[in-house]
Amino acid sequence: MGSKPKKSEYKPSAAEKASAAVALAEHRYFKEKYDPLLQKMRDASKNDDSADVLRGRANADTMQTLAGGASYDRAVNAASGGSEAQAYQAQLAQADKAGLKIKNDMQLGVLGTARGQAADAQTGMAAAANMGASRVLTKAAAKQQVRAAKTAAAGQIGTSLIMQGAKNMQSGGEVKMQADGKTPMKDANGNVMRTEKGSFFTPRDDDGNKVQGFGNRLGYSDFFSTNPYN
Amino acid sequence: MSTTALPSVSDPDKVYADITRNEYLDYKKNYGEFEQELLDRAENDTTLIDEAKVNATGAQGLMSGIADRNADRYGVPLTPAQRQQQRRGLRRQNTLGYAQSVNDARIAQKELNQAVIGDLINIGQGVNRSSLGQLQGAAQGATQRKNAYDQARAASKAQTISTVGGLASAAIFAFAF
């Protein structure tokens, strides 16, 4: 029969310990170094000035074109400046659009990354929950196993007790013989005399004596008998 | 943090659960408001249209000044009537430019807002997928626990019945009822 299981035998291996330690260290490193970067990017995306830069460039481009095309004829032209105004507006609108797109992309990138991290966390949580559920089930199964074993043991003990008790009660009751060993003793009414019967807990031997004490009981039970026909 | 010393992990299960829970709480704290702002902006942003209106107003004054300076630079003797005509032309062109620019801005704004909404929906779908997966896992765990409990209860009942039956049977045989 094996001994009780030792908790120490179920400790994690050195590799498992190292793996967990490295993973925790990496996680802390990530939180320390990279998480602030993403938060900085989040703030930068809120205050992004790409649109201003692009507007400045659009303005400069437009003005350079206009300045390059300046002439006496154009100065004389009554409609001077009208088409340039349209071009200027169109250029700035393009710059605004490009600037807003940059800002949007930046913010979506930040959100997507942050959400990705949160999603990883959720996946991790689900895995942890699964592991927890598995452990709960294992524990419950183990408890149930112990409970069943206890019940079975109680049943065996009860059965043995009843069987032995019945056997004890059947013991004794032998016909008393006279000194010749052949003639049964009889009472005044002519009934054959018998030795007293055993009780549930105490058997009686062939002579009607109570079998008491550990040694006598062991000898009486034939528990250590090796005779296959007994 | 020291980069050489490794932390000791006595209960990886708990550490794992703590980290994942904190990651979610960190997200809500650091990016929850940011996400809400982006969602609101994707639906209500009008910056391009607003800028287009401002640009048109600015362009009117700017181009008028340029025309005046060019006239001075080249010594163009514009009569008041010519100057008035020039300004009227500039205003007309600018107004047309305003209309075009604002309309273009509306289209561009709609395009960009929809692109943001589309990207947000993609991100949201990923989150939703993860959440459903997580919920599925939780539901499976709950079902497994329930099944295991039912099985254990049935097994326990069977064991009890078997034990009682064994005892009764032993009693019947022993006492020859």
C-alpha cells in the first residue's frame, strides 16, 4: 500500500518556475517601458499639429506659384486674384484633409494597440478562468473519490460487523456430553443440554466459554489460518 | 526595476489572473475616455467644413491685398470703377470657391468620418470576438462544473444505495430472514 501523497511532490519544476519568473519580468518591463510610450502617443495624437504643418506648406506652395506668376497684365486684369483665391482654398482644404487623416490614423492606431492589449488580457483571463475551472473540477472529483471511498469502507465495515456478529451468535450451543464423551447430558425434563450461545459481540467456544481478549479472539477467528479448506 | 534579478512567482495562477485583471482596468483608466472621444468625433466631427469656411474668409482678404500690392508694384493706374470691378470679380470667384471648398469639405469630412467609424467597428468586432470567446469559455466551464456535480451526486447516491443494499443483504444472509 502506498503512502499518502506529499504536496512537495506536486511542486512546479525548475523550468516552470523560471518560465513564470521570466514572463513576469518581461511583463513588468513592458509595462514600465512600452506602456508609457503608448500613452504618450495617445496624448500626441490628441494634440497632433500635422494639419498646421501641411497648411503652412500649402500656403507657401500657393504663394510661390502666385508670386512666380505676377505680371503687369495680371495686375491690370480686373478679375485678378479670383482664381488664385479658389486655388488657395482648395490647397488649404487638401492640407486640412490630409492633416485630419493623419490624426485619425494615429488615434486609431493607438486605440487598436491598446484594445489589442486589453484583448490579450481578456484572453488571458479566459485561460486563467479555464484553468481555475479545471482545478475546481479536479478538486471536486478528488473530494468525491474520498467520499465514495469512505462510504465504501463504512459499508465494508458494517457488512463485516453484521456477518461476524451473526457468526458470533451462532457460536456455542454445542451438545454437552457426559464424561464418556458420547452420551449427551440431559436435564430433569429429559431435554438435551447445550452450551450457552454466543452474543452478537462475544462468541463462545465449543465448551461454551466466552472468547475474550485480543489473543483468544484472534485465535478463535482463524484469521491467520493458511488452510485453504477451512 | 533591476534588469538582472528575476521576480519569484510562487502562485502563477494568481499572478496571471491579477495581471490580466489589471490590464483591463489599466485600459479603462488610460484609454476609456480616449476611446469615447474618438467614437464621438467619428460621428460628429465637422472640422474640415469649419476650416473650409474660415479659409474662404481669409482668402478673400488675402487675395484682395495681393491684388492691391501688385497694382502698386507695377504702377497700374486703376480707375475706381476698375478697382471696384476687380473687387467684385474677386468676391464672386471667392464665393464660388467658398461653395466648392465647403462642399468638397463636406464630402471629405464624410469620407474620413466613415473611415474612422469603419476602423472603430473593426476594432470593436475584434473586442467583441474576444469577449464572446471569453464568455464561451466561462459557459463551458460552468457546464462542465454542473455536469461534474450532477455526476458526482449520482455516483454518491449510487454508492450510498449500494452500501445500504450490501448491508441489508448481509443482514438478510446473516440472520436468515
